[in-house]
Amino acid sequence: MKIRPSLKLYFFISVVLLGSVMAIGFSLLSANYFINGLDKGLNIVMKDIAKTATVEDGQPIDLIGFNIASRWQDTPDIIQKNFVSPPTEAGQLQKLKDQSSIFSIPENIYFVVLTYTPSGEKRFVSKVILEKNRLDANAAKQPKNRLYWALFTALAAITLFAFCLVMIMQKIAKPIESLKNWAKSLTQENAQAPPPDFSYNELNVLASLVQNSLVSAHQSLEREQQFLSYASHELRTPIAVIRSNVDLLKRLSETSPLSDKQALTLQRIQRAGLTMSDLTETLLWLSHKDKQNIALVPINLHEKVKQLTDELNYLLNTKNVTVKIETDEARVNVAATACHIVLSNLIRNAYQHTQQGLVEIKQQGSRVTITNRHESDKESAQVTKINTQEVSLGYGYGLGLQLSEKIINRHGWLYKVADLQGCYQVTVDFDGHDQAT
């Protein structure tokens, strides 16, 4: 199952990372400015000291921690050891430091600068800051402690920032959660009620759009249901007229026999009338409201199965299909019209879409199982392959099976579909619970 990302979590992590990167970046920039500022100040001090001190060749002097020499060879040995060559650019501070990592405090720092006195004499001013000179035994742990304090301060700042961000997100996310819960609670009954205030104008506009869309969808569905109800009701009369006139023609044909073509045409009209009648009854029944009280009557299932198979046998004309029916005595209390519609559509589907092979109808108690078995004929196999693929994508073939499943779901009956290789099986149990077959 694909894990869908959380917009709230994504926003939180993104902002925390952005804030952390900005804090670290500005901290490094501030530290760099601070160090550069100290270096520039030290450079100025070293230049001023060189101007005021009197130095001769071979006689360097130490003044307030600074060594001043007129020649490079007169500078301290430690300076000459760390700086390979003397500075050549006047006024440019040269600095070296012994540092194990970028996050640690330098152990030893060496400074040297070349400058000139007002009279133009050359001066080398140097200073050495050694760890052993600036730390005593009690202060040996100060650099590490300062690092820990810096890390603690950074974590505390990030935690405070994350807390503030969570509070802001809660203030923004709470109305969004309310909008989601309100949208989930919308039904056809409360969709017309004015939406609540979600604090922000954008959310209120979105709520209005959701409400308008839902109301429009409900209105379209209601118009569709009304149309189906009216159309199905109006179609019952002409269909009844067609079927009654077909019966009349059949009786008249007993006295005046019809030709083969006329008899075939009459049979086609009769079959079409039967199909239209079943479909009209289905649509009319589905157009009723879900909460209507439907009377349950005892139905003899094995008689109903045999009746429908006899009525629909015309669908197997010109087909090499064998029908095997196995029933037993069983009576169930169901809605008679719904039961008739479901069984008629399921048997019709099996007859219509079996070109060659076996249709097996098994009724045991309240359960009816209809199985299509196809033979391995190439043309039949091709049709079978197409049929089983389409069945697996929906409820089956045609409008009838889709309407049948709606009826089954409305009554809570058990409904199973098994799409096997070369076999398509449908099971419906009018008791509505699973049981041993």
C-alpha cells in the first residue's frame, strides 16, 4: 500500500530544516565577522606599537606581549619556525593556528605583521599565544565546556523554534481539520444548512465550493432518480400492450398458422418484451427510497429458478451450450420482486455470455450458484478471455448485473464473484450470511 505523505508533517520538517540551516549559517557568519574583527583590531595595535618603539638591529624588544624587531632574523625562533618566509606585504597581518578541527578552540596562535615607522624603518611585530600560557589547571576544561554550552544553546533555540512553529501550525491546522470533518459529515439531509465559520476567508470560500458541489450532485442524482422512476412507470404500459398483443397473435396463430419468418419475428418481439419488462421493473424498484418498508413473502426458490430458466431458454438457441440445473426444496422470506429481478439478471447473464460450454445452476437452501464453464474452442476461448477480463473490472455484463448488485447490497444479501480460468461463478445467498455450500 502506498504511504501518502502528510502535508502537515512535510511543512513542519521543511520549516524546521530551513530555520536550522539559517541559524547555523548566520552563526558561522557571525563567528567569522567576530574573528575578523579581532584580527583587524590586533593588526592596528601592532602597527601603533611599532611606530612608538625604538628598536635597533640585533636588539629586538618585548612590549606588552608583543615582540618588535627591525630584522626578520631577530624575531623569535617560534615565529621563524612556523612562518617559512618573512611577510613581504606591509600592513598585512599573517596568522597561523594549531587547531585539531573546525569545531575546536585553537591551541596555539601565531601573529606577525610587517610595518614601517614614520621615518621609513622596517619593523617586524609578532605575538604568540600558547595554550600553556593562557590556561591553568582549573581552566583546562573551559574550551570543551564552551562547546557543550554552544551545542546546548543551539538545541534549545531549535526546540523553542519548533515549539513556536507547532503552536502556529495548530492555529492554522485546527480550522482545516474542522473543514475536513464538516465535509465528511455532509449528507443529503444537512447539505443545505449554511456552513460554519472556519476563521479564514480562504477556508470559508472552499467550504462554500464543497457545499455547492455536493448540493449540485444531489440535485442531479435526484433528477436522475425521478427520471428513472417516471420513465420506468410510463414504459410499463406500452410494454404491457406489446406483450398482451404478442399473446393475442400467438392465440390467433393457432387458427391461422404463421409462416416460419412470421413466427420467428413474433418470438423476437416476445423476448424483447420480456427483457424490457424485467429491466423496467428493476429500474422502477431501484428508484424507490432506501428506507421504504418492503414486505417479505415466502418464495419457493427451486420453482423460481426453474421458471426463470424456462423463460430464458430462448437465449441459448443456436448455441452449443449445456444447462445443468440442481435444486432442492427450500422456501425463504424475501422481497419477491427483488428476488425475481436478481435471479433473472444472473441467469440471463450466464445464458447470454456463454457461447459454447456448460451453464450450471445449483440451488441449495437459500443459496444459488451460477457457473459458466467454457470449452477450449479458440473462438470461445477468445470470447471467454474478453468476458472474464471485463467482469473482473466491474459487476459483470450489461446494466442488469450492475442493477442487481445494487439490489443485493440494499438487502444485505451475500454476493460472491469468482473469476477462474475458463470459469465465471456468481453466488447469491438470500439469507445474507456465509454458510457451507
